[in-house]
Amino acid sequence: MSDTRSTAVLDSPATTPHAYGYMRVPCDVPDNKVRKLENQVVAFAENNGLRFVGFFFEFHCGSREAFDELVAELVRTNAHHVVVPSLRHLAQNALLQDQMLEHLSFKARAQVLAMRLKTAIE
């Protein structure tokens, strides 16, 4: 196999690791702010060599329904990357953040990439 062909295979979408996004979205945040943040998450994932697949949104304070769905999807698809705007989208409490990060790591062998410390919709 030639080097050019090998490179093409390595760069194909089938071999690019998949990533999912996770965001908490309070009901009082305007749609245009959410959309802007979504675009930033997708661009961040792609700039880090990942193929962005889709979002999981948490709309209710204290809920973990979307988080649990995310974990199940990561396991089902054998994906191992989650992009969040900031760790505060997992939880505001640092101890709970750590527990959620550990759960993602243990259950789905997932790595979480946070874009920054805080975002405009927190």
C-alpha cells in the first residue's frame, strides 16, 4: 500500500474519533446564545481532530436524564470523547463534577474536553 493511500485511510471519517457534546441550557437563555455556543463546541471538537456527532441537552436544573442518555450512547457507539463548553455544564459543584467525570471515564472510557472555565450561558 502506498504512503498516500495509507494517509487517506487514516484521515477518513471512519477512523476519526467521534465526539458528543453535552450542555445544560437554562430556560431563560435566548436561542441565539445557545446556537452560538453549539457552533463553538462543534468547531472546538473538529479543531481537536474529532468528528462531532451530536448534542445531549439538559434543560432542567438538577436533572441527569440527558447525561445518562449520553453515557448510554457513548457505550453503544464505542465513542470516547465528550465536549462541554465548561465543566460547569456537568455541574456547578466541583465534587459533583468530579463524580460525573469519573462516571464517564469508568462506564464509557470517555475523555471530557472543556472549551474554557466559564461560558456566557451559565
